[in-house]
Amino acid sequence: MLITEIARKARVSPATVSRAINQPQLVASESLARIRSVMQEHNYVPAPLNRRRGPKARLPEQRRIGVWFVGARSNNPNLSWFQDQLLQVQSTDPRYRVDLRMVFSSAPDELPRSLATEHLDGVIIQGMEPTPECLAKLRELPHVWLMTRRSDAFPGDYVEPNNEENGEMAADYLKERGHKSVAVISTDPEYSAIVRRTEAFVRRAEAIGLQVHSILGRANPGVSYLEITPVHTESADLVKRLIAIPVRPTGIYLPVDHFCGSFFRALREAGLRPGQDVEAVLGNYNPMIYHNLDHSPAVVDINLSTLVRKVIDHLLWRIENPSVAGRIGVSVSPRLLTPEMAGKRSH
């Protein structure tokens, strides 16, 4: 029986099953009980890696790497996603022999001491871009930027989602659904992923003959995107601005999903039914958020699992090839999940 099958039957993620096998103390008691019940029902007993049948390939050297969340507190529960994705990768591919360390700093000019004391082989940077002075202190430690928010001047390698394709895909989807008037709506308009997705959506919507509107919230200069909490009053204001448009858009694109629950609630409070009066497509797929929505919109999934694999692969390559000159960038294309596809994946 595969871990993915156990996860489906226990209504958890494969990463949670992997934790239940290897680190059960980290799994919530209810989830652990369901997982163990499924395993017992199917007589599943995980064997140690060195006792599994078949040829034993020579495993690569284990590497100790860090994920440095810049502009985030260490007690932020929303930042366990990288660890979850890595556990899922490791559960299906034993070649990813990574000893992971989570590192945090509250400001971009703060270099965590643990980057040195943990004796890391390399580090993945995520969140706010460290200052040039801070990056210079990394010295010879191999590092790769993950996701968005890096500036064009960032000197190192990077792995990021293709935000332009994200916006274009959303516009094409709403066109195919028969909408003639559409809107891109978001909080945090200066966040670079939102900027790129919004601009791409507007360009594509205009090119394919749609009437398009941009409804953007307040800027949050100097605030870490990792620490932003949606404010319902802002969602209510965005809905008021949507309703005030003379020919109200029937198709909307939310480039990020962290505020979509609040936004859909504000729509209902204004008398509009999400999925009926207004059809949405989200620019990100977070199962934790999606599972708690009261309907299933379409999603442009940024392919987080692929991004995590790519950034680990590239960091391991950079550790082995520190002298290769130049800045190397890797872009990962998103994929569209229809409501039916996304709804199935959320359970």
C-alpha cells in the first residue's frame, strides 16, 4: 500500500503520513489515530529503508540545509509548508537525503547566528530580500532564492513560479467560461507576485477582448508578506468597489488566496453568491485555505511541490559546483485546476 493511498483514506496529506511513521509526536492525535487505523486495516507495516526489497542504489551524501525565512517570527505556524513539502518528497524519493533546519529573522538586515552555528552546507532564502550587506556576510555559503520578491539586483541563483503565466492562464479561463467583463482584485498590491500576475492578467484580458478592471487594496510598505493577516474591513471595501462598477464584472481573478475566505464572506454580506453571481479563479492553491471555503472555485496552482524539488535540486547542485560563475534562474510553470479537480484535491 502506498503512502498516498493511506493519506487519501485517512483524509490527510502524504507528508502527515510520513510524519506519523517517522515523527509521530509531531502529528495531531486525531490525525495519528486515523492514519494508524488505516494502516492496521490494511496490515501496513513500514519497513526500514535498508531492509526493503530490490537493488539498493548508493544514496547521495546527506546534506544539512537551512530555509531562512526573512521577515518572519519563528512561532509563525503558517511557515511549516516547506518542511511538509520536503517530507512528502522524501516519502516518495529516498535520494533527497536532507537534514533541514528552519531559520528566521525579523528584518532583512538581520543575519541569524544559526546560519553559522548550525554548520549548514547551503541555505534557501524565502520572504523579504536580505540587504546587500547581509548577503555579503553569507560569504561562501551556497544559497538559492525561492519564490518571488527578489529584486532584479539580487546576485544569487533563484527558483520561482512563473507569475506571468499565472495571470495569463486566469484571463484565458474566464474568457472560456463566457465572461465579458472581468476584474483582478487583491490586497497588498505592491507584493511583487501580485504586481506581475495583475499586469499579466490585464494585458491578456485586453488582448482577448475582455473589459477588465483592477481593484487593489492598500499598500503595506516595509511589511513582510510572511506576516500579513487579512483584514475583513479591507475585503468589504474591495467588494463595495466591485459593486460600484456600472457594468459589474462577473468573472474575477484573485492573484493570491490568503484573503479569499474574507473576500467571499464580504461578497455574501453584499448579497452576491460566490460561484453563482460571481465566478472566481484563484492564483494560488493552499489546501488548508481551500478546504475551508464554502464553494470550489478554479485555481491556478503554482506547483509548490515542484518548486520545492527544484530549489533543493539546484541548491545541492550549487553546493557541488560553487565555482560556476553567473546567476542561474529556474522558472516553474503553473497549472490550472478546474473546480472539480481542485475540490477533489482538497480532501
